Amino acid sequence: MFGFESVSTKGDIEEGTLYPGLSYGENQLRWGFIRKVYGILAAQLVLTTVVSSVTVLYSPVNELLRGNSGLMLFFLILPLILLWPLYVYQQKHPLNLIILGLFTLCLSLTVGVSCANTDGRIVLEALILTSAVVASLTGYTFWASKKGKDFSYLGPILFTSLFTLFLAGFIQMFFPLGSTSVAIYGGISAVIFSGYIVYDTDNLIKRFTYDEHIWASVTLYLDVLNLFLAILRVMRQGDN
């Protein structure tokens, strides 16, 4: 009984082709690839949740990171450095998983520090809102792709917006913004990374090759993580 319901639900979800013109065989292969990517992404998000929870609940870890700016800077810079070997060795197992785990661990610690310095109610609200936004945008992108819509045009727009955002963040290091401006900055960040979720999900459906499952999961993971941090920033400023 339960097995029949499970198969039926899966059939409803994967009914029809992912996008017009895709053959039945390619459609099945693509669904297998998508399931693999989301499996890796789920593992990354679980690791992030566990590590962040430890950072929040076990105060010595949080105090160590907060009290040592050099160590905190190391965990912020290391993921950027790891992106290169992660891209180069993304198809070399198990090295790709080791680098991916280290990459995820470093980012999880920084997320944990952000959460530890924020009221728990705000963190929970930001988590729920992020989950709702990600689920809605993902569902919409799959639906739109099935109808023949294409979101590749978003690439240059999002890249330019993200570069401008980073430039504004760099300037903010020397000329700190007020609380209202920080909230606006966070809101713009949330819009940009929401756009990236649509764009990268569209790439997952149509453009990532079958051996790019690691890189596809990394792009989606960064989208979700940055969206959460942006929403957290907005809600934190709103609470203040």
C-alpha cells in the first residue's frame, strides 16, 4: 500500500519531459542526474545545520571564532581558495568529496557564528522563510521549464548585479552603513540570490553535464546559503 503510493507520487512528479524536445531516454537520465545533485545538496545542508547548531549551542566554539579574528578570516577565505581544486577535481573520486566536505565545513562554521550572534527566534524565522522561497522558486523553475521557458538570459544580469553587490560590500568595510542601509543591502542580496536559484536550477535541468554533479550542487548550495544569510541580515536589522 505504502509502496504503491510512493511510486505513484514519484510518477506524478516526473510525469512528462523536463523541457520540450527532450527524448524519453534523455529525460530519464536527466532525472537521475537531478536526483543525484539534490542528494548531495541535502547532505551539504544537513552538515551545515549540524555544524551551525554545535557552534550556536556549544559556546566555547563560538567564543573561539569570535575572539580570534585571524581564525575567522581563515574560515572565510579558505572556501574561496577551495573552489579552484573543487572545480578541477570535481570528477576525481573520493578527492572531490573530501574537498567538498572541507568546503562545506568552513562555510558552516561561519554560518554558525552568524546564527549564534542572532536571536534564536529570528534565525528560525529566517530558516523557515528561506525554505519557503527556495521550494517555491525551484518548483516554479521546473514548471516553467516544462512549459518551454528559458532563464539563460539571467546570467549576465545576475553576474553584473552580484559584482556591484560585492563592490558595495567592499566599500562598506571602510564606510559602514546605517541599519536601514544594511537592511536594504540585505534585501537586494536576497533578490539577487533568489534570481540565482532560478538561473542555476534552470542550468541543472538543461545545461550541466552528467559528470558535473559536484559543481551543480556547489552552485545551488551557495545560492541557498547566501539567500539565508541575506534574509537573516534583513530580519536582524528589522528586529533592531
